Amino acid sequence: MLNVAQGRILRTFRQLRPLRSNCRTDQLIFHVPFQVHNAENMWVRVAAIFLDKNQRVPPVDSQYRASDGSLVLNAFVPGAVNKAAEVSLQVPTHELAAQDRHVTAVVFLMAGSRALDLSKRGLDLPTK
């Protein structure tokens, strides 16, 4: 995404900082710190999907279902010229309809419709 400020073209850029996850028996919680620059007049989206053997994991409940049928977690915050923030994404662990209890979480940072960064983390889910 390109923004124009004082006659200059500014590229939106970002930094996903190291994320922290907490996988309890009943909840999976991600704390996602990030920083974006030149994202004024845009929504910043932090989203997480889950992969089981490179296949997207579906949810049990439609509340977490994306248009492609996979489980997705979303948080939206207004963008800014320079913004550092942290969002929390959480889902009940029983919502992940994965065959294997070891999954990969993929967390995306977006501004507007443009993907800016991603982070992957392997997770061991509690046994059902």
C-alpha cells in the first residue's frame, strides 16, 4: 500500500514482534505485539489460522469459520503514521478440529488489504 504525505510516496511497513502463546486446557491465547508505520486511514488486521499437516484446520463452531471453511481469529485496530500495539487473540481449544494435536499457528499482520508480515509457531494442543 502506498500513501502520499507531503508530496512523498511512503511505503507501509511493519514489524511483528515475537508473539507469546498460552495453551491451557480450555483456551489458546496469543499475545501479538506489532508495530506499523505509514498506515494512517487504514485498518490494521492481526489474524491467525492453524495448519494440520499443511492443511487449514476447520473450526467446530461457525463463529470462527472463514469463508474458505477454515478457523480464523481476527483483531482490527485503526492504523496510524506510527503505531505500536498488542492484540490478544483467543479461541477455545475444542474449536480446533485438527486430526493431530500438533498444529502450526500462522499469524498475519495486514494494513488495508495488504499482508505485511507473518509469523509461524508450532503448538502442541492439550489432549481432548
